[in-house]
Amino acid sequence: MPPIKPMLAKALDALPNGELALEPKWDGFRCIVFRDGDEIVLGSRNQKPFNRYFPELFAPLLASLPERCVVDGELIVERDGSLDFDALGQRIHPAQSRVEMLAEKTPVSYVVFDVLARGDESLLDRPFRERRAELEALSEAFQQSIYLAPMTTDRDLAMEWFDTLEGAGLDGLIAKPLDDPYVENKRTQFKLKHVRTIDCVVAGYRIHKSGDGVGSLVLGLYDEDGKLHHVGVAASFTAKRRVELLAEMAPFVLEDASAHPWASWMDPKAHEDGTMPGAPNRWSGANGRDHSWIPVRPDRVVEVKFVLATNGRFRGTTRFMRWRPDREPQSATLEQFPTLEPYDIGQVLRQR
């Protein structure tokens, strides 16, 4: 019965030893699906049901899954041959009319990579190799928009996936010990992700929620026309480093925000698309969290480590590496993002 907390993965720099099932790492929303007759529950990672946001998924799930089962997988949006996480994020909307419109415009698919129960039997204690065999048998009935996740035990093939499938929007590999049970909310699996560094302009900062020091640095990159674009934040500083950063940034604070390249952030309409600094988002906008930030002169360049970028923005928080006093701010451009060879995600989804 829901809720079930999903099994998690620990980040590594290389694949571990041992017998492993290797799968592409999907860039979507983790979702555990519960079916009991005509009843479907789409369970999210934070235990809140996804049901109201993805109505188009119910018919294919009812046509594809056994009458009573629990499966684990990922909700994705496939568009123009690649995964589109930004479009997926837009699906979380409070207005029912918009939910229905987006269900037609950007429908989701569901990639299944584990089975946790079938009928009256829980499969949590069975090794993954047995659960995978059960899942492959179930997948023979999968209908359109419900897919079996590709899996291999061939490390060379998996590393080929790692190198080529990033161009389809996939962000690495998941490694699952073949003899392990399913353990809720524990990092007993492994993930191997692409990690890169990039030089960014620091355009502002937010105060830490504790009130002490810098919580995050607001980052920007210039385009070829010299326009500064907001691309994300660097965060996760120690308490000591937060205080140090506050002192380091003090000389650059702009008392007159109108002199900042993003002066328009003061206009509420600037936040309608959620891309400007200070914009609330659908995940945390309703919890009273302070999204305000302090603008600074964009004179300092910082090197940050990141895993994934889509549509010219970092996915998730980047890690501060070091200041780059040797770099001019205008040299920190969007061109630094890697150019990936396109790869049709359909070829991944539709292979057995």
C-alpha cells in the first residue's frame, strides 16, 4: 500500500566491482505506481500523489499493468527526440484547466525499471535479477507511452550508453547489484554521472535561511550579444564559508539595483516565466520561503562544478570550486556549455 519511499543511489566516480545491472539514468520525476483493479496511485518521491497532474497516463497504465501490482519508474517528457525536463516541470501546475491543456500538449511517458509487488506477493526481498525477470515478463503487455528501461550487464555497452546517450537528455548510468533486495529510502544502488566545470559571473547572492552569511551565489553567463543570462546558483557552503563569502561580496553590493543587468527583476511581471532570480517555483513557492536576493556588480568570476545543464541553465545546484581572478567577466559565456551529439531518445525507449 502507498506510500513507499523509493530506493536511492549513491554517486560514484567509477562503476563499482561485482555483478551489476546497468541502466541509463533517466532525467524525470521518480514515480512508484500502485494499481489495484481500476484504482491507480502515482506516488512521488516526497510521498505526495502525482495523480492530478498526469491524467493522460491512467488509460495506458490500466492497459499495460496487471490488475494488482506495484512498479517503480520515471515520468518523462519526450520532445523533438530528447528528454525535456523543463516541459515536465511545467506539468506541476495548480490550475486544472492548464493541467488538462498540458496533458495534450506535452504528454508524459513512464519508464519502468523495477517491480515491487504482483498480486498478493511482495517482491521487495527478492534479488534484483529475479525482479528484473518478472518485470521483463510484465513488459510484454506494455502499451504506448509505457516503456521497459533498457538494462545490460555488459560494462562496455553501458559505458557506450554513458558516452552517447547524453545527447538524448540522459544524464549517466544507474548500477544495481543483481543480488540485492529493494530497500526503501536507502542508497544501496549506485549512479555514475557526467561532471564538468564552468566559469560563471557572480551577479548576486541570497542570505542563508539561518540569517548567517551567504546561502547561495546567483550565477550568470553572457551570450554573444553581451546580455547576461541567469543560469543557476552555487550553494552548500559550510557555516564558516558562508560568513567569509558575505565579507568577500560586500564591496560589490549595488545599493542602486537599477544599475544591475537584471534590474527588471523588481517588476513582478519579470517572474512570470520563473527564470529570473527571486522567482518562486511550483515546488516551494507556497511555503513562505524567501526568494529575494542581493544584486552585486557582475565583476567576479567563479569556477563551479555541475552535472547537467538544459536550455542554457544548470539543473540543480552547482558546487563552488574557486574564484577566477584571472578571468574577465565578459569571457564567461554560454558557449562554455558542451555541445552534445544529438541522439534520438526514441531509439532508447523502444529497444528491448
